[in-house]
Amino acid sequence: MSTTETEEHKALRAAVSALGKRHGRDYDREQLWSEAAKLGYLGVNLPEEYGGGGGGIAELSIVLEELGAAGCPLLMMVVSPAICGTVIARFGTEEQKQTWLPALADGTRTMAFGITEPDAGSNSHRITTTARRDGTDWLLTGRKVFISGVDLADATLIVGRTEDSRTGRLKPCLFIVPRDADGFTRRQIDMELQAVEKQFELTLDDVRLPADALVGDEDAGLLQLFAGLNPERIMTAAFAIGMGRYALARAVEYARDRTVWDAPIGAHQAIAHPLAQAHIDLELARLMMQKAAYLYDAGDDVGAGEAANMAKYAAGEACVRAVDQSVHTLGGNGLTREFGLASLITAARVARIAPVSREMILNYVSHQTLGLPKSY
């Protein structure tokens, strides 16, 4: 793994940055999504034979990071091409690939992802959404919460559980649920967080699905699930790094121009050093994100799992510190709508909380990496 980007990656970063700057902080999500799709950015990680760019999560994370650094992140990139597109590309049937991948790549269709439940947040082993056979069909029943962009998506990739006929134990499986399926309802959750993509609670009441709604092997279990969760963590890191870079750039610009007494405030170490530290933290988080993406794209799912969790943790922490310091640098101006930083105070915390909390990542590292005993 090289610690410097290829010329292709540098060119991609520059092109996406230019696109993001054209749209800016007051972007229209549909317009930006459409333009990014036409330029090939949304499907850059998907196979070329299905209309994608033939790249990987490394390339897709560059796209999301640069859009975020321009103030216009597309959250559904984490879900639609990264999680759902990756899972279908790796485990879907030929028919599923033909149906979904070209449309995900060109932006004409999107897919949401449903795993979190009211009583099964960080503990995916407690998922109670179950699927049972009814002839050749499946009947899916359960609830999901904090599911992003369901109103925008043509379908939702739902994590359910089926019973193993040999052991009687429940195992995770993935199902494509169309948005208009009978028994599939959604309720928007009233969030203090103001974002273009809304959050929903989903109810599945004996949703009847054909046999081909199942993605992958019924017995593959966690392998297929984590094929989507590792890209999710990497892309969340990209989202956080982009947001942190955006906030830091606003603060640096302000500190360079804002003069009190005889010098710009950025000349004072009390202002300059915390901003420099924020930049260092973001760069270190990016290195871990790049390592995670490299390992994942190379097919090392185990190594990528560790690195993806670390990247998500580092990026979330760096993002929160960068946003906080940027707001403090602007003082009262940091809380005004004009400068557009105050809303990031809440948004930055999302990178600490979702899709997995920093505490659960520390649990993972302590017992998976360090070999310490579990407390749970």
C-alpha cells in the first residue's frame, strides 16, 4: 500500500472538488446527485460490466470526502452505492445485478439500508426482524429505526433473520424490499438534526417477497452482512473527514483575515495551534481510511474490518474537534447562519454515534485486536 495517492486519484479528487465548489453549501441534492451520476462518480466503485467505473471503495470515499469538503456531502452515497451496491455486486444473482447495479451507478435508482432496530442497536445479534418461508415466497416481519433516505429510495435492503433448519438458530440474511410492497410502511422520525436525508422508522407486517428478493446465499450469514458494513464505516469516515475539512477551511480563512488590534487573529498561537492540530488529526484519520479502503478493495475482509473501525473512530473524533475549534475561532460569528458552521455542531456528532458508536469500536479493538476479555 502506497502512502501517496496515484495520479488517477489526484485527478479524481480535483474533479470532484470542482464539482462540489460549483454547488457549494446551499446545494440542491437532486441536482448534485444527477450531475455526480452523469460524471460517473456515484458508481465509481461498481463493476464496469454493469455500468460502473470499475474502481473500489477507495475511489468512492474520495468522491464523498471532496463533496463534503465543499460543503455538499451526499449521505446516500454511504448507503446506495457503497453498502447496497457492494453487497449486490459481490453476492447478488445475475438478475439482481442487471436490475440494480446500472441504475445505482447512473443515479436513476437508489436503495436504502435497514439494520438498526429499537431493541437491537449496536448488538446485531438481537435483530428480531424475521423471514419465514411461505411456499416459494418469504414473509418478512419486524421494525427498523433510524433508516436514512427511505423516502428517496426505490427499495430498502433489509437485514432480517432466517431459521437454520439444522440448528434452529437464527442467522442474518438480506432482502430487497420495494418501497411500495404491501405491509411495508414508514414514519419519519422528528430529528433535531437538520439534514437533507431524513430518518425513518420502518414497519414490516408480513411483507410478502418473492424468492429472488433474497440477496446471496441463505447460509452465508455474517459474511454478506459485513461485506456491506465495512464499506459503510469507511464511507462514514470519508463523510466525517470532508465535514471537518469544510469547517476547518472556513476557520482558517476567517483567522487569516480577521484582525483585532494589530494582527490577524491567526497570527496568535492560541488560535493557530488548535487549527493546526485539527488539520493533523484529519490527515491522520484520512490515512487510516485509505488503509481500510485499500485492504477492502484487495479482498482482505478481516484486515479491512479492523482498519475500517479504526478509521471511523479516528475520523469521527477528528471531525468533532475540527468543527468545535472552527466555531470557537469565529466566536459569535460561528453561531450565525451566514457562516454556516453552527449546524455542523450537531451533524459532527453523527460520525461519533453512527453507524456504530465509538464505545463499540473501542470494545472491538480491545478484544479483537488486543485480545482482552469481553465485558459483554
